[in-house]
Amino acid sequence: MPYKDLVAYGELWIDEAEQEVELARIIVRPAHRGRGVGKLYVKVLVDRAATFGYAEIFLRVLPDNPRAIHCYEAAGFAAVPSEDQKSFNRG
């Protein structure tokens, strides 16, 4: 198995038309959760996203995932107002 030591995975979705970057599909191996790995990894992704020079870096998370929400808040993200959430998630 080539990725036996893989601890976290995530993607950056670059939207040149909107000039924004979305962090997506962020996963931390269960054995490593609750240790700050997710927070550190999200910060690494944000640093990489910042190299594109866009003002907007965001992510989406299901409201029934409090552990992920806590991780993202610890990494510096904040929820957008509920009306914006509805708009972003339409369709």
C-alpha cells in the first residue's frame, strides 16, 4: 500500500472566474483526529491557497459535523450568515 502513512487529504478548487479558492474534501485519518492534525493541515491548505492571490478562501461543511466545524473555526474560519449559506448551497 503506497500511502500507508497518509494522515490527511484535501483539495483546493480554484475558481479563476470568481477569483476564489475553496478548500474541499478534507479528511483526517480517524486514528489521528482530535490531536490538532486537522487544524494544522487546514492552515497548510490555506497557505497554499493564498499563493493564488485571491481575496476569498472558503470551505463548506455540513452543519451536522461539529468536529469539523470546530476544526475549521480553530484554523481561523468563521461561519457566514445563514442567508449567504443558503445562497452558496443552492442547486
